[in-house]
Amino acid sequence: MKVVFLTGASSGLGLVIARKLLENGYFVVLHYFKNKDNVAMLSNEYQKTSFLISGDISNEENVLLMKKELDQQNIKVDILINNAAIEHLSELNEKNEITFLNVFKVNTLGSFYMMKHFGYDINENHGSIINISSDNTIDKYDIVTLEYDVSKSGLNLMTKTFANYFLDTKINAVAFGWLDTPMNDFPEDIKSSINFVSLDEAAIKVIDLITTKETGKIEMVR
């Protein structure tokens, strides 16, 4: 049974991915930081094929502690899905060092720490890493989402860099368009004008990438 470490499994796309992975016979390390309730219920439903773990991925010591905890449980990760992310929506005059660093630390640095510390085991197991990116990094340019877009552009670059480093691992990114998640908390009248990628469709795409033979690719899904 393949072991998947899924960051940000507690809500939104992460929770949908988690359930589909479990339904498809994977053992899933369900990661959360602060929001435990939903993912704890899912873990309780799949007690034999899941492991609940908490940590701040933007803190390298926390990532190392999670790695140690899994090693102590003899859980070796085959597949890493870097899904955890935050954003900051604001006009230009409200953006500053703090807004950039807060987003960058989770979305880019956090994924870096996860690939750095879990990548060797995954490479030894000829596994895969999937980074959840955004189509904003391809051809969308909006000042309101600038911190998020810059952070995901960095994740795209790391996808290609790590693919060239861990040669026995398939490392790819999927750049989604709008997803109807709590992160995109828009009024219903605005939502009705947006062409969302369904969370089910997005989750299926992520799971499909687990078995791809390609590496270093950034695929856009709208």
C-alpha cells in the first residue's frame, strides 16, 4: 500500500483529495496545522489506512519533528502532495514585507522544507511529488493576489529544480484555475460569474498525477 503525505488535508481541496485517496486504497498521512475537526473525522472513518499529524510546515524544526514522528511509526512516505497554502488579498497600498513573507513562508518555503526532508525517502522508493500551483503563474496578472502568485511561481521553479535533483522521483505541479474553496470566499453574486474547477475534478487530476511517467511538468487545469 502506497503511503501519501498530504499537507493541508483539513479543508477545501485538501479534504477532497484526502477522501479520494483513501477511497482509492492509499494509506494517507493527513496533515493539518490548526483546523483539526474535519480531518480528524475522516481519519476516524479510515483508522487503519490513515495517520493524523500536525505541524507548521513553514517551520523547518516542525517539519523535522513530523519526519521523526513518522520514522518512529515506521511510516515511509512514497508520495508527497504539497497542498497547504494561504493567501493575502489586498490592494497595492496594503501590501508590505509582512504580507509577502507570511504567504511565502507557507506556500514556497514550506513546500521546500517538505521536499528537502522527505525527498530522499521518496526518491529511494521511486515515488512522486505533486505541487499544487495556480494558473495565475501562467497568464494571469492581478495586483490583488500578488503575494500568492509570486509564491506559486517560486513553487513552479522548485518543481523543475527538484525534478532535476531527485531523478528517481516524478515531480510535477498542477496549476489550477479558480477553485471553490474557503480561500476564495467571494459573495455568491461574484461566484456565479466565475468558471470554477470542481473540487472533485481537481482531486481526480492530482491523483492521476501520482502515476504519471513525466517529471518536471507544470500542467494547467481550468
